[in-house]
Amino acid sequence: MAEKKKAAEENNSLEIEETGGNKKKLIIIIAAAVVVIGAAVAFFLLSGSDEPAETLAEEAPISASAESSSGGNAAQMGSALYVAMPRPFVFNVPGASRDRIVQIKVQLLVRGEVNEEVAKKHIPLIEGTLLSVFSTTTADELSTTAGKETLRLSALDKVQEALQNVEGSKVVERVLFTGFVMQ
């Protein structure tokens, strides 16, 4: 009987040691998997572009078309308000060496609460117009500051034209790219 107890205790201690070893192996495997996944994510993010991802805050002076849309007197129209697009625009653009994925976060500068409400009411129209403008560009054009500015001005013209047709006024004074990433 004493021998059976002693043998049972030895079996239990062996099982405990084996379980402890299995836990250590499991922890090592999980840590290795996390390192491999982290390295894969870093490789994907860093190897996607020849230039670093950038965020643009538009600070260029108001263009002549924006001044004419506000009547040249911004104080008369109301205070500057910003209408954010509910989600960023994500789309593919062709490039010379390969296609790229672009993400642009957009906000619209409007004057006065009336124009803010009109812009919010027509967000689907504005999103569709912006997508059609964004889809006409290439990665080579978007790799330069001048190309981004041209895209922004083109987007402003098309959005103002679309809102002019629907509302009878241009509503939007500026289109701002508050985030711009190309991979």
C-alpha cells in the first residue's frame, strides 16, 4: 500500500513537471508567433512605398475660385466651419512600376451654419464626386506636392459644380486633405 502511494505521488510530480514544461513551450511558441507577425506587419508597412507616408494639413492661401465662391467677403457669409467626411477615401491608383493604394481623409471648409447643414445633407453626393475625381489620378501624380495640390483643386471645382447644380450655390469654399497616405 505504501508503495502504491509512493508510485502515485511520483506520477503526479512527473505530470506536474511535464505540464510546467508544456506551459513554457506554449509561452515560447506564442512569443515567437507575435515576433513573426510583428515583423511581417512592419515589412508590409515599410516596404510599400518609395517615400514615407505623409499627412498634409493644407495651409496654402485661398485660391481665386474659392474667393469668388464666398463672394470675396468671408465675414459676410459667416464663420468658417469644417465638415468632415464620415470615412476616409481608400482607392487604388495605377503607377509606373506598380499600382498603389491611397487613403485620403477629407474635410470641407464652409462658411456659416446654413452651408454646413447643406454640406452635411449632401455628403453622399460629395463623396461620389470626390471618388470620381480621385479615380482619375495616378500614383506618379500623387507622389509630388504639385500633383496633390492639383488633385485638391480639381476636387474643389467638381464638388462646387455638383452642389451648384443641386442647391444653386457652391456651398464649399475649400476641400482640405487632412490625411494622405500612399502605399
